[in-house]
Amino acid sequence: MIAIVDYGMGNLRSVQKGFARVGHEAEITADPDRVANARGIVLPGVGAFGDAMINLGDAGLTSPIVKAVSEGVPFLGICLGLQLLFTESEELGVHRGLDLLAGKVCLFPEGQRIPQIGWNQIHIQRETPLLAGVPDGAFFYFVHSYYVSPSRKEDGIASTDYGIDYVAIAGAENVFGVQFHPEKSQDAGLKILSNFGNLAG
């Protein structure tokens, strides 16, 4: 079972429907035990970083997520879920993240229209099973005001240009995060969900 973590932030049902379309069963759950025993974990999210971390902690979900990832369970963060993977965020103050990937979350520099809303291309920097069958230059749907800045260059999988060249897909070993919404990104996004489902067994 793939667990879609319900911590009160984001349209979880659209992600679940996306997995169903590509033949993978995914369950929306706020039960820490269900998350701990899942074969794959998906953390979607829309909203503020600090609120998200509070909600995860209050629901008792932080420790099961971190433990499962340390044991090799495939993990996919979507939008805010990508940002929560990192050490800290500067959104509305400094907030500690899950620290599964080293780095920070930064506001787009002045001069850019914020948030970035709409379709944009990714530029693949290294191959990964998550992107099997996804071409370089594929378009995905983005809605965000902050971007991730990994401490380790090798944690960047693909980039996108929005005034600056920033990391749109990050990951290391069994941990992945995408800044865009694959469930809203038509065939390319569904391919990513399919690939993750395959990784989760």
C-alpha cells in the first residue's frame, strides 16, 4: 500500500486519483501506523512550511516518516512536500524541516512574479528511476513562491528556469521530491506517479 499522508494540507484526493489512473493503489491516511508500514509514502502539500511541520508533529507523523525513510521505504514529496524534505525554510521566519535532504527553502528573488503559476519545463541533470520515460524538456504544472536550494549539488535531479535556475526535482537514494504537481501535469506527471508506484513495489 502507498500511503498518501493526510496532515490537513493539500488536495490529497487528486493525488490518489492520479495513482489510480496508472494502476497503483494509494490510501489517504493520517494513521501513523499505516504510514510506518506502507511500502511507499507520498507527502503532498499546499500552504505554509511552518504550519505543515506543526501539523505533522501534532498528528504524530514526523517520526514514522523519518523512520520509514531510514529503512529504505520509497518517499515522494510533492510541492510543499518537497520543501519539507529539507533542513529549514525561510518562509515567514526560520522553520526546521524533516532534514531528510540537506539544504534550505528560499523565496524567489525580487523581480519575479510570485507565485510562479503555470506550465514550465524541466531540465534533467541526472538519470533516476523516477524519471524513466520522461523526456528532457517535459512540461509540468507549478504553483509556488519558494524553491529548494540543496546543500549537495548531487541531490538536484532536474532544474527549471524562472528568472533563476532552481531545483525542481531533488532526491537521494529512496527519497524524491518534485516542486510541481504531477497529478495536474497530464501524461508526464502520470508517468512520474507510475514510476514511483513501481519503485514502491
